[in-house]
Amino acid sequence: MTPIRTIAIQEPVVDVMDPKQIVTDAVPILELDLLTCPRSGGLSEFRSEFLLTAGRDDYIHGLVAYFECAFTQVHKPIGFSTSPSAQYTHWKQTVFYLEDAVPICSGETMAGTIECRPNPNNKRDLDITVTFGVDGRHMKLNSSMLYHLR
């Protein structure tokens, strides 16, 4: 399967993650207020910085994305989460696998940016660039990966 590895790793995977597999804390990368955000356009294009802190000595094989939703401006506020630690939903999580596993120790951080934009050839597809770095005891790394969400 080596010939297709490069192509396959650029495609994020929608799957259910076991919460025990999560190595770091979670941080928001995008917050939207449904009362003020535009009805069309602009929501698929953003850039955000992140800083993840490892909770144990382990390897990071990928980054997990999910969303949380809260409807608070109603008579009975309601919300839900698609987090790996929340009750299952059909939306699952999206996994961005890294080219190589990154060793990280408890308390060490992975800093980076995620940039999302519509694909120029198909506006329904997204091109996502993740740039990240680790300056730990066992790994010093600065890397970038391009993903295509179809």
C-alpha cells in the first residue's frame, strides 16, 4: 500500500475515536455565533492558532476535530457535542492523520495553525493546511500537512 500512502494520508477520516486514545487537551479552533454569522459564504474559510498540551507520555498519530453546538436563545436551552468523550452521534469525529507519529511527554505542547479554505476547483471541497511544531525531550519538529476534505 506504500504507493497510495501519500494520497490516503491527505484525506481526513470520519470515524469514532475512543476517548482513551486522546493524548492532549482540547482547544477550540473556531467559534461561530449563529445569531450574527453570515447566512452564506465565509464560514468555510478561516485560520486559527492552537496550542495542545499532552496529558501523558505517548505518541500523537493525528489530530481529531469535532464540533459542539449550543442553542441558548430559546425557551429551553439545548446543546450537544460530537467529542470522543460525549455520547455517540452520527457525525462522529474527523481525524487528520500525521505523516509520522510524534512522541510527546506529559506537559509538553504542540503549537500550530490550521487554515481552511474552499478548493479552487470545487467550492464544496475544502483544502486544510495544518502547520505544527513540538519542542520536546524526544522530538524537535516543525512540519506542515495539506489535507483535502471531499
